[in-house]
Amino acid sequence: MTASQGSEAELLQWSKYYYVALTSFWIYDFILCIPDSVAFILDSRRGLGTLIYLKCSLYPSVFMLLNMLVTFLPSGSYTLCRWIYITNIFVGFMTMLYAECIFILRKIAVWERERNFMVFTIINIIAIVLPIVVCFFQEIVPSMGDCPIPGGVRYVDTKAKYSVIAVYCLLVVGELELLLFVLYRAFKSHGGWKIKNRLMRSLMHHNLLYFICSFAFSLGVILAAIFLPFLVLHMIAETQVVVLSLLVTRMHRDFWRSDRVSCGDDGVDISLSAFMAATPDVAFLENTSRPDPSDA
């Protein structure tokens, strides 16, 4: 065995330990948050936000299961390995997309569902998502090298690495745009950082935290694509999907819970899923007064 083969085998072994730790972390967090999740699902107003939340919280289980299969199955064909990997990529992509959709819904709500802005948002989503899909399924997937089970894909060619870099650059651009639109609306409508509106302040904090975390992971993937083996790149990308999905679902529940606590016993639900069910009350957004329950 050559030195390079020995280092690759060692890296593969460490990746198995890492995936077990990542899966254990997700299971632990999922079990820990079951009471909050059940309360949110039962008590929140049903809407698009709730549906996206459910998908964003459950898809990582399928994502991690597929990853554990390709890593720990005792044997399997090349075709089986490729199909598990392709499905894994698809599920991971959809998980990230649903996480982004939660923030897209927030952006639309902050902009009070302006027709022209919604049209622009839809066109912008297509302009970002379509190249990502093309890069993944026309450049990255066909360029996968050997795909043994156990182990999975261990390398991709240079062209595929450039496609990975392009995909994560597009992801950063889309998330930066989401952040800037929310910040612009906050500054324009509420006069800078000293925002008295609790709802708008929470949205800003969530967008900032999500962008910082996502940017750090995306930068790690880009640097790994340039300097490190594919296995390292894959581990960082897997971690990004799991951590960001956990972060987004926690933000969504905390957002809803804080509104429930602040509304006291009047039963008014002003969670994100509630005010997405109808056009937000301008007085509520501007002066922090509560919307009429009949409007929701």
C-alpha cells in the first residue's frame, strides 16, 4: 500500500466516525426538541410556513440515513452506490431549499406581499436555482469517480470541483440578497438599527445569524474543493445541510413561541405562518400594534 492509499484509507475511517457523530448529534437534537415541535405543529396556525417547517425538519433524517447506508453497508454495486449518492444529493438540496424558503416567506411578508416584488422574487429564485440544478446533475454527478460500498465517492474531476465552487457561490449570492432585502426594509421602514418593532428585530437577527453560518460553511466547501480531498468537501457539505436545517427549525419555533408568550392569554397567533396566511397589517409592522384576529 502506497502512502497516498494509506492516508486515503485513514481519512475514510475517520469520515465514518464523523458521520456517526453527526448522525448522533442530529438524533439527540431531534429527540430533545420533540415537545417544542409537537406544540408548534398542534398550536400554530396551519399554513405554508408550517408545511415548509415540517419538510425542513424531517428531510435531514432521510439525508443522514442515505449517507449511513453508503458508508456502512457491507457490500453493494457501483450502480447502487451512485443511486444512493444521487438521492442523497437531491434530498440535501431540497432540505437547503426549504430552509431558504422559510426566509423567502419572511422577506415577502416584510415587503407586505407587494406584487412587483413577489414577481421579482420568483424570477430571482429561478435564476439561482436553475444553474445550481444544472451544475449538480450535468456536471458534478456524471463526473463522480469510483463509488464503492462501503465508502462512497472518493474523488471527482477538476471540472466537477469548479462546478461545486460555482454552486456554493450562487448559494452565497442568494442568501446575501435575502439578507440585504430584509435589512433594507428594516432601515427604510424603522429608521436604522434601533428598531422598536420586536418582530422586525427578530427577523433581522435570524437573517444575520443564518447568513453568517451558511457563509462560513460555503466558504469551507469552496476551500476544500480547491485544496483538500473530496471526502473532506463531502463532510463539510453534509454538516452544512444538517446544522442549517436544525438552526432554521429552531429559529422558526422560537419565533412562534416568543410571539405566543408576548400575546398573553388573548389567543392571538402572530407567528410567521399566521401572518403569511393573510397580508400583514401595516399598522402592526410599523407601530408594533397587534393585528385584528379576524384579519388572520
